[in-house]
Amino acid sequence: SLGSDSAKAERMFRLMDGFLKNDSISLQQDILRHVEYTVARSRFNFDDFEAYQALAHSVRDRLIERSHDTQLYFKRKDPKRVYFLSFEYLMGRSLSNSVINLGIRDQYADALSQLGFEFEVLAEQEGDAALGNGGLARLSACQMDSMATLDYPAWGYGLRYEYGLFRQVILDGFQHEQPDFWLNFGNPWETERVHVTYPVKFYGVVEEENLNGEKCNVWIPGEVVEAVAYDNPIPGYGTRNTITLRLWAGKPSDQHDMEAYNTGDYINAVVCRQKAENISSVLYPDDRSFQGKELRLKQQYFFVSASIQDIIRRFKEAHSNFDEFPEKVALQLNDTHPSLAIAEVMRVLVDKEHLGWNKAWDIACKIFSFTIHAVIAEGLEKIPVDLLGSLLPRHLQIIYEINFTFVEELKKRIGLDYNRLSRMSIIEEGAVKSIRMANLAIVCSHTVNGVSKVHSELLKAKLFKDFYELWPQKFQCKTNGVTQRRWIVVSNPSLCALISKWLGTEAWIRDVDLLTGLRAYAADPDLQQEWMMVKKVNKMRLAEYIEAMSGVKVSLDAMFDVQTKRIHEYKRQLLNILGIIHRYDCIKNMEKSQRSKVVPRVCIIGGKAAPGYEIAKKIIKLCHAVAEKINNDTDVGDLLKLVFIPDYNVSVAELVIPGADLSQHISTAGHEASGTGSMKFLMNGCLLLATEDGSTVEIVEEIGADNLFLFGAKIHEVPKLREEGSPKMPLQCARVIRMVRDGYFGFKDYFESLCDTVDGGKDFYLLGSDFESYLEAQAAADKAFADPNKWTQMSILSAAGSGRFSSDRTIRDYAEKTWGIEPCRFPSDG
Ligand code: 7GP
């Protein structure tokens, strides 16, 4: 019999033989056990995919142990926690990252080889978790890795979309979208928490009721959907701490529709309930543009409501007084998408906890902080009042009330400046009356931040000038960062080993500032030699992939010039393609004897266009049309190749980035809030060709303008250039556009509207006025590449200066200056 709880725990621990062991035999046994009992294949007969599944389950077991320890420890210590609310996460694959962070990659590789498998081959079996669009979503993933590694008591919350970002399939050079059935083969990383479910209400009416003599609002919903939690463990590196990314999925609720069953229409009732699951079924594929779609709003509230219920439940387990709430809870709004959380917290505190409006508002204002990723006003979410009112009637009332109080206060501060009052109001009057979600978030948050220095300054000077003048102390800058664990250790193992060798330590994997130690050896011929070898190996991997994907054979001596990111006019993939046409044209018109002087290039472009974004889709088609022409031109041969890499995602990025010599970040100045791709390339010793936009400005501060190729108009010059318009169109640019218009690459009519965006009189993104300076920067890159030692030195200095762009630095900054939380490290060395 079990005398006490601790005796019981003790016995159970013994029965389980302590923790899982990581020696080779134990790992092999675990893998085989999972083959037999989890995957249910015979241990004598299983293929690579099944081996991957078994392997993943054995890793997951270890993650679960650690996340239990971490959660128990957090519970015991009860520190202030941060809850990171993000609508999107681009996690990519989990296997390699997990075993590296657990510190057992080599043990697994050894165990597998004894079973006759290769770790890398099995790792390739894993599909990507692509629950997001682009920069914002990958940033969330990098930040989760840093929060875990730095031992912060953090939770990530999001939605478990059944279909992540669409798969891009190219047919005849055109993009087609196909659904991403990422869950079809199961997801070994997640755990469904069947008992962690919350009802989420929609529609209905608000009624006033009398509660003990006081009036209170009661929301009688018209529909209830159940949210169920799926937990995804996020292991830290060099620590036992493993935090949780909790994703919500919709499931039918048995509340409120019992009547439907009683009416006898059984089949219909079941079908209707099934619809509830649709709420989390698909990720919206548009980044940076919002549509007032009801399903999207439903997703937002569903996610917010379940998360807030979960957070409040956890708080109440240990506390009974809401005065302590701000000492225990920080809520981070990742862009406006989760900002309904503000109204939801108010609703719960006022209507359910009966704290009274003022007290509730006081608490809300102490817990929220808000990160903005948008640059222009058109990128900010506005929700039509009618839509919100029908879906969430009580929240609309609450937002009106918040706005009323805010505007009254504002009048006292600034007087009756009606223009300013209407600009700052949370409600936008107009043809379609709407809620400005960013204004709501700013009014309630104690801290608002941009994602690079220039972006944060732009927010203060332009987008939210009125708010900055009112509350200067709220505005901060948190320059983005990326995790070196995924972007060097996982994706570039040879570079990782080389860095550790020259620094004499692996400590940089947790303390990335140590990378600056490489500066001392940047001119050392031995390091340069080894550095070039690593790049060569990575280029080889990439070249094989390119050949497999597109059939194009590329030369390893050529400069690999990469632009991979979402396709957007402001990111100017079109400028890149026009530059390539120019290069092609030059080679064609050159004396044959001159051609030996040309620095050979492989131009690589990849990225998805939003399904409804016609111009972006035309850019993809143009890229293919130009590639077709160039790659089949025997005059050109290896001097120039152009390849489009289809279906760019995190795992493709892990292959492309280490193999790049040069990468382009060429947005029209003032349009890229930060940019994080550039940071990954930088860490991998890739030279940047870039405009002075977003985080590039800070990269220049770190590595010096001599170590990258800058060009183009600066932010403050853009408005004037726009006014001047097309007279600025240089001859060279006009000539390449003419080639496209004349049908040199076919599809003449189709490309017309694309050409119009440049020479049609507006040239909003300034391709014309930046064209010459772009070509000059390209020429400078050619020149530098022709001198391998010089190039390699620049490459080493790029990586050496990349430490500032680690998400570890960003997260520490958020923790200390925004969230007010401290590390809470499970007492063990990992
Ligand atoms: C992006 C910004 O465009 C990019 O400059 C920045 O580096 C990144 O966020 C992370 O801060 N924005 C988005 O990805 C975005 O708005 C909406 O997506 C879904």
C-alpha cells in the first residue's frame, strides 16, 4: 500500500526506472518499441518513413518528460509568465531541432546507424508545419526557441490549422495553389489534451440582468464551439526547460444545441455540429492585407477566447485575488490579429468576475503589450462594426465603452481638435464604420514596439504620431532576431563545426555575441580556406536540389545569388528579374572574347504569391519565362542561369540559405518593417545586396558598409522621387521593359499590366529610379567575387557581426523591458 503521496511518487518513479536513457542501446530499443507498438509495423520490416515516425515518437517521449518537469517547476515557483499570442507560427520541421536542443543528436545518429538507418535520410521524411505566411510567422517560431533556451516561463498560443499555408505548384511557369494536408500522416510532436477544452461563444444577444441589486450584462450566445488544446513541446538548448506551444482546434460542442436533436432532424444536427470544426481548418494565405471576412474574425475570437480562459484558469489555480493578475501575467499581442483579447479580458473581468469597469480596465492596461509588424496604414486591420456586432455583440459594446472613455480623456488632454480626435478614435467613421484594431491595442497596451530601429521611428513619426505625442513612454523598439540554433546549428552543420573549432567553444550557440571572436581570424588564410570549403559543400547540396527540382545544371564556380521570400511588389523581385534581363542582354551583345571576363551567376528566386495577388503571380510567371530563354541559350552557357525554387518553406530555406554567396533584400526604402531573412543569410556568411531599409540599417552598423553592397533611394528620399515619377526612368530600364513588352520572352499580353507598374507613369515602387544604382551594386558584387580571398573575408565578417540579430537578444530585451519576467530554470544541467 502507498503510505503518502511522496511514497507513491517514489514507487512510480522506480517502476518507470527513472527517466529515459540516452545511451545507444536504450535509444535503439525505444525506436524499435515505437516501430512495433506505436507505428504498428513489424520490427523486422519497416521503411524510412516508419523509421522516422518511430524515431520522432522516441524523441517526443523525451520532450514530454522535460515539459512535465518544466511545468511542475513553474507551478511550484509560480513566476510571472508571459503568454505570447500569435495567429501564425512557421515551425518547419521538429526532429533535428529537437535532438540538437536536447543535446542527443550524435547519440541518435549512432543508434540509427546501428539499426541500419541514416539520421539525415530520416529527417528528410518529415513534412513542414507551415501554420503561417512569412516573416511574422517565422519570427514567432524563432522567438519560441529563444524563450525556451533562455529559461523564460513562457507559453505560446495559436491556432491548429488543418491546412497550413498552401503548397505552391508551378505548371507552365504559373503558380497553382494546393492544400497542405500536413496532418494526413499524423503529427508525432503534438499531444491532444482532450480535457483541456473551453466553450467559445458566438452571435446571440446581450441582456441586462439584475445581480444582487446590480445591473450586469449577460451574453446569450447563438452558437457555441468547443476549443480543444494541442500541445507542442519547445525544448530549450542547453537547459532542461521545455515550454509549450498550445494550439487550439475547433470541435463540436454539446452545449446549446440539444434542441436540434429533439426536433428529430438528427442527421442535419450532426452535420451542423461538424461545421464547428471548420473554424480552425484553414490559414488565410494573405500576408499584409486584411479582408473583413467573417470566418477570419471567428478564428481570431476563437483563438483569443480559448487562450484567455486557459490563462485565467491557470491564474486562479494559485490565486484568488485579481489584484495580483498583473504581477503574474504578461500578454504579448503579436500584431493586431489577437487584439480582441483586450475586449475579451474586459468581458471576463467585468461580466464574469464582477470586478467593476475601472478596476478591470486598470488590470488590462497593465498586462498587454503590442508588437506592430506593419509599415503602412493599409496594412492595419479594420473590422466592420456590423460584422463585429453580429458575431460578438458584447465585445462591440465593450469596445464602444473603451473608446468613449478614451475619447473623453483625450478631449481633456488635447481639447476639441476634432481631426485629431477622429484620427485617434478606435472607431473609424466612414462608408463602412469599422474598428481600428491597432488603435484598440495601443490604447490598452503599456508598451508598443516596432521591429527595427527605422520601423520604430516611422511608427512614431508617421503611422502613430498622434499616439506617440500622447504617450511617448509607451513606444519602444525591439529589433527582430532569428535563432542561431535553427539557422546555423541545424541547417549548416559544417559551418557550426568550423565556428566552434575556431572559437574553441560551442558556447556561442547559447551566447551568440561570442561570434565576434571570428573577426580576429577574418584574414587568416587557414580559416579562409576552410570557410570556402564549407561554402562549397553547401553549394553542392543546393546545386543537387536545383537540378532535381528544375533540371537545370549549375556550376559551383558561379556566384549563387538568392532572393527568397514572399512575392510582393514592394520586395521588388521584379527589379531583380529586370536586372537579370539586363545582364543577359549585356552578355548577348558582348564580343565573344569579352565573355571570359563575366563573373558567372546562378540567380535563384523563390517564394509564394498570395492566391489573389495578380501582379505577384505575374512576377512568378515572368521569372519562369526569362529562365526558359536564358537557360536554353548556348551563347550564355554557365555565365548566367536563372532558377525558380518552387514551394519555398522553412525546410527549403534551410537548404538554400547556407548555399548562397549573395542574397538580395531590395525592398523600396521605407516598406520593409524589418526583414529577417537577411539575418539568416548573414549568419551563414552570405553577403547582402540591399537597400537601406528595415533591419539592414542596423546590419550596416554591425558589419560596416564595406562588407555589403548597398544601393538605392533612402527612406527620406522616397516621397520626392514618387512625386517626380517616370521622368526618372533610365534608358537601361526602359530597354529591358521594352523587351518584355515586345514579347521577347513570350506572353506579351499577359505581362502588359506588370510592365505598366514600372513604366506606366507611376512606378510606385521606384524600380526606375533605383535601377542604375542597383546595377552598380551588382557590378561591385561581381568585382568582389572575382577576388575569392577578399570575398571570403567579407563573408567571415558578415557572420562574425550577426550576433546582434539573434532572437536571444530580442527576447531578453522583451523579457526585461516589456514583460518584466525572469528566467525560471529547472535545476539540472539539461
Ligand atoms: C513581416 C514584415 O513584413 C517583415 O518586415 C518583418 O521582418 C516580419 O514581419 C517580422 O517582424 N510582416 C508579416 O509577415 C506580416 O505582416 C501578416 O504578416 C500575416
